[in-house]
Amino acid sequence: MLGWPLGFFIGVICGLSVVLLIRTATTSRVTLKATLAEISQLLAIPTFCFAGPWLTKGWLSQDAFDRALSPYAISLALSFALIAGYPLFMLIVDTCHGITGPTTGPRS
């Protein structure tokens, strides 16, 4: 039963961190140093999401980990999508508009 609440908790934390990183990326100046810092922070999120070594070595035996993995992954994905899904979608839309320019009607 540890998988559901732990996945939800980690999903909420990761979702909020992605939302904060998006907010920081859209409001700060674009420099190489800032971009590399954002990339390194984004690359650290999956390690935290999938618990790294702290969960498998410290808290759970292999059997308990195997039983908790599916509920953990499902609740992690759902809670992350609920929190970060819309901001990520809007970032993609804004990026596409920045590349192609906004369209006001059908292209001819």
C-alpha cells in the first residue's frame, strides 16, 4: 500500500518543481549560464521521481518494491500530469507560436 501515497507525493513535488522551472525559464533573461542551470535542474527531476537509490536500498525489500512499483508509477504519472500537464502544454504552444508566428486563420 506504500506505492499509491508515495507516488502521489513524489508526483506533486515533481509537478510543482516543473511548474516553478517553467515560470523561472519564462521570466528570466536568456543566457548560456541560465539555460545550462535550467537543463541541469530538469535532468535531476527523473532521478527524484523514480526514487533513486534511497527507496530501494533504505525502505523496501525487493518483494515490497515489486508490489509497490505499479501503483507508484500510476499515481506518480497522474499527479504529475494533473499539476504540470497544462503549463507544459501552454509552454509548447507558446514555443510553437514563437517559431512559426501566430496564425489568425487558415493558411493559403
